[in-house]
Amino acid sequence: MTIEKVSQEAKLFLTQYFNETDKPYEYLTQRIAQVNSEIDQKGYYTQTYDEIVYGAKLAWRNSNRCIGRLFWERIEVADARKADTYEEVFDYLLSHIQLSFNHGRIKPYITIFRPQQEKKNIIKIWNHQLLRYAGYQTEEGIIGDSDSIQFTKICEGLGWKGARTNFDILPLVVQIGDNHPQWMEIPDDIIPEIPIEHPDYPEIASLNLKWYAIPIISDMRLEIGGLDYIAAPFNGWYMGTEIGARNFADEYRYNMLPKVAEKMNINTKHESNLWRDRALVELNAAVLYSFKKQGITITDHHTAAKQFEVFEKHEAAKGRDVTGKWTWLIPPVSPATTHIWHKPYTNDILTPNFFYQDKSYQ
Ligand code: HEM
Ligand SMILES: N=C(Nc1cccc(CNC[C@@H]2CCCN2)c1)c1cccs1
């Protein structure tokens, strides 16, 4: 991005921020003048804490694929822009896991490291999520999460050794500047995991399924006012279908539907008895039941859709259009039972926002 572009994006963001928070106009013109002189000197500018907080909230509100946006104003921000060493970065990441977990009452949280524009000691997080299971391709087939096979190879190449169970939590992998990446095992006692059981089908527990409590996305770029925060891990809480209808159900992932059907004693010979759908619903019910039993925040897809509908009403009341990506907003279980199925959304890309970025490894 050229420095003219940074200045233009800064002005757009600051104007939106000051207007939406009813700050006096002269404060805005002063801040824009200050930012422009800093950009003239350094080619970039430093945002205030309040600016990165509002920027993170706007990025969430603008996330077209997110059904959880009702709570966009309720996110806590850890300002990690001063972090400079591997020790400091790993410490922020472990704190993020613990503070967002909050003994099960999960808090939306984002940790923001320095922007790419600062050039020195650029921090890159190689993990897709801070908590995720390893995957291994073996002669006998796949062990663990097939989504992680490539990253697991990278980790083992860096010296990490997985136990080769279906649920090995991967190490944190961080790279500062052009230095060699460093990895760190996450201590067992801060990894919240939930064993999966079903209130009416006791046999399901014997599948020995479990999943980690918090999804913390750590490989997206947060863009605010022309600055690129390429390390800005953020979390919400899970929607049960993510685990029950995708992670456990996809054939190329844990492929559990045939096993769940067997534990429910339903015949799997003919698709026409909908054994796959019965297994899917009860697996999703088991995920929701198990999280709730352990007191861990989770939402079902019906509640999440209703909350999204309230978000749409709030935005309309503020005179703002809701942008969305329909194919991501509809849940993978019973999508047509939600209002989302029955209405169109425009997928305009606004900033601030979260974007995919090239993997730090290939
Ligand atoms: C508070 C509870 C939240 C829930 C229940 C929720 C739910 C979801 C779900 C189900 C998806 C689709 C994921 C998939 O299909 O792989 C999603 C996508 C997304 N969410 Fe949320 N979300 C929440 C909070 C947040 C927060 C706090 C942020 C950021 C500050 C966020 C940003 C995003 C983004 C950027 C995507 C798209 C990711 C991609 O394109 O791969 N969400 N959300
Ligand atoms: N509940 C969540 N789920 C979520 C959100 C964004 C991205 C993801 C991971 N999506 C990647 C997978 C793999 C391909 C399609 N989905 C999960 C949240 C994660 C972080 C904040 S909310």
C-alpha cells in the first residue's frame, strides 16, 4: 500500500470512528493532521489504543462470514504492539488462551501485535488456530485432524514430536523477522478440552471423542485504517455445528457418522432411512450437551441465527446495511429452519476487516 493510500485509509477509518462515537469534529481534524504528519515522517502511523479497539470491533462487525456479529461491541483487546522477543510473544499467546477461556465463561478476545508497516521484528504466527489437533498420514490411514497434516509436518521438521493420538494439541509456532521460527508446547493444564457424551445414548461416550473449548483464529490479517496487523489472534465461542457437523462429521476429517450410527443401533445399509442425518443430529446434540455439562460457553445454530437476526435489526435501526456471505452464514445442520436461508445478503467487503493472508510456510 502506498503512503498516499495509507493516509486515505487512515482518514476514512478515523472519520468513521469519530462519527460513530460522537467525538467533536475538531478532534477529528486535529487527529487527521497529526496522523498525516506522522505518515510524512515515517511512512506509517501509530494508532491509539482506543483506535485499535474500535478498529477490531468494526472488523468483527464487517466479517461477512460471521453469524456471531450481534456481540461485535463486546470484545476485549490485548495491546501486544510492544512485544519484541519470542518469550514475550509466547507469553501473550498463553495469556490469550487463559484469559479468553475465563473458567468456561468464554470472552471474545483479540491480541494485537505490531503492524507490518513497522518493518522491524515482524511477528508471524504460523498456526491456523492457537489450539488445534495434529494430523498424520500413515500406511494404516489418517490419524488425528487431516486439516493439520501439512502443518504437523512443519512442526515435526522444527523438532516437535507428536504422540500420534487422534487429539495431539499442536505446538505454538512463531517467527520474528527473518529469524528461524521457534515452537513451544502449550502446557496441558491450560488446554481446556471437553469429552463428548450423549444424555440418551450412553454408548456414544465409548467413541472417546473430545474437542478443545475455544477456537482462536491466528492466521488472518486484521486491517485497520491502512495498517496491516498480520498477527492478531482472535476468538469467540464455538457454534456446536462447527464441531459436530464438520470437524467430526466430514469424511475427510474425523468421519464419525458411521460409528455414531452403530452406537445408536441404526441400520446403515440404506441411505433412505436417513441414518446419516439421525447420527448427525445426535452427534451435534452430544456436542452441545457435553459443553454445557462442563460449563463451557457454546451456542446452537438456532440460537446463533436468532441472535444474528437481532444484529440485523440493530444495524437497520442504525441505518447501516448488513453485508454477509450467505453460503457461510447458513449453518450446515437444518439450514432452512433459519431465517438466513430465506433471505439474500450482499457480500460487499468493507474495512476494517479480517482477511486471509499467505501462509508463512509452504
Ligand atoms: C462470539 C461468538 C462467535 C461465534 C458463535 C461465531 C461464529 C462463527 C462461525 C460459525 C463462523 C464460520 C466458521 C466456519 O464455518 O469455519 C464464523 C466465521 C468468522 N468469524 Fe465469527 N463468531 C464469533 C465471534 C467472532 C469474533 C470475536 C470475531 C473477530 C473479532 C469473529 C470473526 C469471524 C471471521 C473473520 C470469520 C470468517 C473466517 C473465515 O473467513 O475463514 N467471529 N464465526
Ligand atoms: N466460532 C468460531 N469459528 C470460526 C471462525 C472463523 C474461522 C473458523 C475456522 N474456519 C476454517 C474452517 C476450515 C475450512 C472452513 N472452515 C472458525 C470462531 C473463531 C474465532 C472467533 S469465532
